[in-house]
Amino acid sequence: TEAHIASVEAADALNAYIAKTPELALEQADKADAKIGAGEQKGMTGIPVGIKDLFATKGVHTQACSHILDGFKPEYESTVTQNLWDDGAVMLGKLNMDEFAMGSSNETSFYGPVKNPWRRGDTDTVPGGSSGGSVASVAGFAAMGATASDTGGSIRQPASFTGTFGFKPTYGRCSRYGMVAFASSLDQAGTITRTVRDGAIMMESISGFDTKDSTSVDIPVPNFEAALTGDIRGMKIGIPQEYHLAGMPGEIEALWHQGIEWMKAAGAEIVDINLPHTKYALPTYYIVAPAEASSNLARYDGVRYGLRETVEGGGLVDMYEATRAAGFGDEVKRRIMIGTYVLSAGYYDAYYLKAQKVRQLIANDFKMAFEKVDAILTPTAPSAAFAPGEKSDDPIAMYLNDVFTVPASLAGLPGSSVPVGLDANGLPLGLQILGKPWDEETVFKVSGVME
Ligand code: GLN
């Protein structure tokens, strides 16, 4: 823990940590020592981790990197982090992220952008988003693991950009209690680690049914680490033909092909599959997610939490308006406007309801594919890490980076991003493994073979 506290300081230039908790870490480390002494050691006992700023941590900075939550220190602990502390893990601090987890480059944080420890020659690159602080801290050796959240790819895409292992479980596997809500029907907690085995150990710790979240599901949590047998002989791996995007860098296609060869060499059978509604996934996600976000973010009114901006001589509505105008960043405002528009009378049927129906079609595509295969292999993202500012003025270009991650989010499936190679500039690239609902074990098993 002491070594990690020093590493956190040494990694300051990454801007990964927005709050550090060294005293708390040392206290928790003492408790971990006691647990080990008493023979109560678990996989996470004494392991120093970073926590994404959207998990409520009692008495500690929790703002989802938004100005509107200024000064907010919750009175309660999220279930995911509580599970870690119960197992003896140690918190190094809170990690930077895109504001309210909206973004794919960690450039929308109120606390400024995060730097990717991987650079393109002399040029900085973004760490991906929204879990930019989580991946930068782990890739930069300033945490052994980090919590993260994935609504449309925020674990998998940044993992791909930083050469880390990202894991998003089935929707309902982890409790959302104490996670700052973005789009409640999509949000899932997960992990960033340097290896697949670390991911299995940390995921097992944070998973499990919780009566405090009505969408968490009462299914026993398997021993994920035990799934890492390396044996995928006879397993069927699906390759979705719709993911061969026109214009995708040749290196990513080549890496995907390499992944296919690794699967074959390990004795798996490759099966071409079709996910015909893939092309509708991005537009569907960018209707459903903002719609839910606009509703979830209505609670930030200047009364209940954080920031309050009053207007001289003004009333309550003026206070609401001034607070929300000052407290939310541009991307968050864009989502709120899109969300309220697609939910408004007259447009609801054309946009929101239509998107819900297409979401079901996308889920059905996966359901049919999984009648034929055990797991699906795709690239994680259509590009390697890009330069800061490269896409931040063009929301559509930014949204396009989520093309391979959002379909599984809409279907609630478990998925990973495994670091498997480098591009010509020496930047990491990941491949994505998707599994059947509640079959995280297969995702881990196949990930372990590719690592
Ligand atoms: N990049 C996507 C978005 O901006 C996904 C974010 C996430 O998974 N939290 O909505």
C-alpha cells in the first residue's frame, strides 16, 4: 500500500486521481493485515485499488466528475465498493472520468482530461472513456485494479486504448446501489485490471445480489478464477459479419484475424454469424441512453446536492436554471436536450418507442446467434487511442467510436476487452469477447486464452 501511495503521487501528470485517500488506505491496509493474520484472507485482501468517481464512497469525494455535485460527500457506500472493503481491499482514491460517464475520451470531466500513459511518438493520446482515470491508473501502475462502469462501452473501449483488461458483467450481476445513475437500464459496474486473472478475482468480489437494487439478480456468483482453465477445445466462437466495417484500419482487421487464428489453434471452432440489426445499435443507444439520462439528471436542481447558484432577486426556477446552466458541461447538456426531445409528447412514439423496439431486435439477434455459438469475438473499438481534441468538437465522430461496444450493452450481455497487440504507432489494441447472459465464465475462459 505504501508503494502504491508513492506510485499514485508519481503518476500525477496523468490526472487519473481527482481525490487521494492515503490515510484511509493505510487504515484499510492495517485491517487487511489483521485479516491475513486471522487466516481470513480473500483474493482482494490488501490489494490497493482506485475507485471511479461515480461510486458513492462514504465521506469521500463523489461527484461523477461533474461541477454540479461540488462538495458532495455521500453518507453511504455503494454496494460494489462495500463488497471490496468487506474482502479487505484498500482504496487509493477516486478516479477521473467523463462527466456523468458521458464520453469516449475522458475529455468531458470537470477536472480536466486524463492522459493515456501510452503516447504516439511525441504526441499525447486520450485514454478512452468514460473510465479514463480507471484505465490510466492501472496502465500507469498507480493501482492494481480499478472499478469502472460501462453503459455503452466505458469499460471495454478505454481498456482497449490502454492495453488493460476490461470486464463488464451481465446487466444485473453487480448492484447499482450507490452508483451515480446515467442510463439505468444499461449501467453496469465492472473492473479494469492488468491481467485476466486479476479481473476474475476482482469481479468475483464486486458481484452479487443486493436487495437495495431491484435490478440486481439473485443468481449465485461462480468462482470466476476457476474458469481460467485455458481449455476452449470444441468451443464455438462466433464472428459477426456485420462488424467488418468499411474503412476500419487494416491493422484492426488483421488483429481480429490473428484472434481467430489463436482460437483455432486452441481447438475452438470458428462460426460465421449474423447480427443483422447491428447498424441500428448506435442510433438506438444514442436515443435510449440520453432519454434515461435526462430523467436521471433531473434530480440535480441545486436543492438536494452540491452546487447552488442563486440569482439576485430571483425565485426558485431562476435558481434551478442558474444551477443547471453553471453545473453541467456541454456534453451533459447535449444529452439532456436530446433526451427530453425524444421523450416529449409528439416525438415519443417516433424516437423513444421506436428505439425500444429496435433494442429488442438487437437483443434477439444475439439470442439467435448464441443458439449456435458459445462466445463472440470482435474488435473492441474501430481505432486505437486518438489525440486529445481530435474528436471532441464532433460529437458524431466521438459516438462512432462506440460502434462495437453498444450492441452488447443494449442486450445486457457480459463482455471483455483483452489487450492483444499494438498498432504501427506502438499503441495498444484490444479484442472484445461477448458471452451469453450470466455466462461470464466463458468470457473469462476465452479471454484468458488470448491474453
Ligand atoms: N461513450 C458512450 C457514451 O458516451 C458510453 C459511455 C459509458 O459507457 N458510460 O455514452
